[in-house]
Amino acid sequence: MAIQIALKLGLPEAAQAQFMRHPLLRRAASRHGESLVSIYYDTHRLTLHRQAITLRLRKHGAGWLQTVKHNADAESEPITRPEWEVPYPNRFDFSAIDSAAVRRVLEKPRMAQGLAALFETRFRRTTWQLEPAHGTTLLVILDCGWIAARGRRAPISDVEIKLVSGSKAQLYATAFALAARSPLTPELMSKAERGYRLISDSRPAPCRATTAPIAAADHPLTAFRAIALNCLAHLHHNHAGALRGDDPEYVHQMRVATRRLFAAMRMFAPVLPADFAEQMAPPLRELMAALGRTRDLDVLLDEIVGPVNAALADDPRIAALAGILADRRHATRNETVAFLARPGYGHLLLLAASLLHGRALAEPAPPAAGEPVLTLFDFAQRRLQKLQQRTHHLALLARIDDPSSLHALRIAIKRLRYALEFFGPLLPKRSFATAAKRLATLQDELGQLNDLTNAGTMLMACAGADPKLREAVALIGGWHGPRHAALLGAVPGQLKAVAALRLPKLK
């Protein structure tokens, strides 16, 4: 078995020519190109895909090469992939596979008879050999072409940086150098996975947050690493949709992913390396601000102004204000899309990946002699208790006539909810679901109140000195008056609910 150590990166088709002119590639020790044809096999029930196994034949000279890959940890370990490659003697032969689990799946009775060609890839591969330091050899590989399945095609535009010899640090250093000029972003989806999606003809949809695999006996750093990689995957899976700009939910989900990552950094701050937050926080805040500007205008137009404009459709003042907001939102969305298409966005993801795969997080240091082993169970207990105490304290300080105190409470509830979601695998399912739902409801209700509170200031900024537009703002405020009063009236009950909230006990 060969363990391939490589970084896979996505590259927009429009940026291919610019990438090939990169000074680093011009100084390459060698360069060569070739055209590659590959055929991917599976059963009609997609048995291999369900087991995270890829089976491929690739044209090689006058013959074919058989390759088997196991992609079980594609998101948590994106730079290492076990693979087995042998010549193809006109029949599948899995005898060289030294993983019992993988071989057992492939050698099941009637598997060979059930295998069929499902999709193929055809692309031009350009490979540069780099020797950036003594003892280090890297291959930079650019693939340009397409995937075809059942009459449908999808483009291929990928960069792979493969470590032949040397350290992973050199791998990332080369990636940073290339990403400084080109909009490269880590690519978690393999060509095979894209082929399977093409088969199913599944339409792209916004991706929501999922639960990271953690266990009570884990070291807290191990758990943080899994959670942070999960947040980055959440961010990545919504990036392409956000660039298209046709559905605002993609931007919203990217914003949720960045907030969850920031919340995880805050949660695990006591055990994180000192320089982790120093390096990650500034670019992450910049990303959150860019996403937040678009999301704020979406909420203002769709949830505050939109309903009033629909109810009072004959009022030209509200229609004019809605038009100004729509223009601002369009411009802001374009700014956000441009921000996400810049090299800086890819640099942020590469920075996060390099830190999370560094030795400090991938291999937590053992405790000093005589010190107890720190487990996630103990760490989570302390952190959840501290967050709950802070939330209770802010609930006691909150007042209806002080919007800032209600906003602070909402933020505390959100952080407590994220913490519960992070530690969900350690909590009883039923009580976890009940507590998480209650926190989400409280956060949403206080969030609506916060949106209405801030709407006046934002709308007045849009209206400027125009008296008609200012009248429109007053009309919108009056229309939402009963709703605002109802939300304020519900606050005392919400404060009591927060005070009475008890978190489920960790398993």
C-alpha cells in the first residue's frame, strides 16, 4: 500500500492561464504534459461508494492500471490517502491490497460480476517537479478537462501538490506561494465523488452544519481538531454556491460555519497553542464581516421591509426605499462574491488546514509526570458549566429597556447552543435534542427583537435626508410595532426559561 501525501486544490477555469505563469512553476526542475483517460467502476447499488472505496482503471501506454483508493477520512485527513495501484491484466485483481477491510469488500462473492463502468474522466495533466529545498521534492499537478456520466458532463480544474520527499511544512509552503497569486481553495471532493454526484444528477443545495465525530476519552485538542475541520468542511461545501450568487442561503451557511469555528476557538482556548488564535482570528473576522454585510441586508429587505412593501403595495415611498435596499444588497452581494473569489479566501483555508494538521494539534503532547490525563469529558464538563453560569448571569442583568443587555444574552445563548452541538455525541440524545431546540428558540426570538431594534438605524441610513424615504421608515416601524411589542412582552418569560434551563449531563 502506498500512502499518498498530497494537497488537492480547486482552481477556477478562468484562472488556469494565470496559474501556469506563476514564477514558482517557471523555476521548476522539469515539466511534462500528458492526456489521461480513466474509467470508474462500481455496482449498480454503489456498494463501493457506500464503503468509501474507489475503483478506477486508467489508460497507461498500451495497457491499463488498476487503482483502488480508500477515502474514509477525506475531510478529517485530506492530505493522506491510502491507495493500491497495479497493472490491469484484463480482469480485476485485488490480491495486492493489504487492508483486510477493503479487500473483504472487493472480494465478496459476485462482486466482480456486479462491477460496471459508471463514469469516466478525460483531462490534460501538466506536472511540474519542484525542489524548493535540499532533500525536498514536490510535484505540482494541474488537471484540466471533464467528467462524463449518463450524457452529462462537469468540468475538471484541479491542482494537486504531491510530496515526494521532505516535510509536510514544505508542502504547505508551496501551496501558500501558489495561492498568493491564484484563487486556490482546498478541494475536499475527489473526481470520483464528483462523478457519483453526476450520476445521481443531484442538484446543488446549501449544506448545513453536521456533528463532528468525537469521544469522551479524546484529548480536548483532538476533539477541537475534529470540530474545526468539520466547520471548514461546512464552509467549503457552500463556497461554490455562494460564488454563483443565486441563493442567499449559501452565504448564510458560510456565515454559520465561520461563527461555529470562532465559537470552537473560544471554547477550546484554554488548551489551544498560543499562536493558533493569533493567526486565525484576523482573517476569520474579515471573512465574517464580508458575509455579515450581505446577510444583514438579506434580513432587512426580506424580513423587515419586504412584508410591509407587500402589504402596502400602493405606497410609492416604501417601494422606493425597497428599491434602494435591493440595489444596495445587489452591490454588497457582488462585493462578497468578489471577496470569496480572491486568493485571500483560499489562503485562510490553507492556513487553517496547515495549523490543524500541524504536530501540536495532530499529536497532542502527553501530560507531565504525575499530572492526570486531560480528557474531553472533564474539559467539556467545566466549559459547559462556565457557559451556563455566564448565560444565567446575563439573564439576571437583562432588561427590556436595554437592548444591549438582551443582545449580550442572545450571544451567550448562541455560544451555549454551539457548545451543546459540539459536545452532542457525549450527551443523551433525547435530552440533548430538547435543550438544543429550546436554546435555538430563545436565540431566534431574541434575534428577531434585535433585528427590529437595529432596523431603524439601518433604514434611516438608507433614507438619508429624503423626507419621503424617512416617512417610509416611519411607516415600516409602525407596521412592525405590534410585532415588536409582542416580542418585548415575551422577554420576561424567556428570562425565566433561561434561569430554569438545565443542561443534560455528559455521558
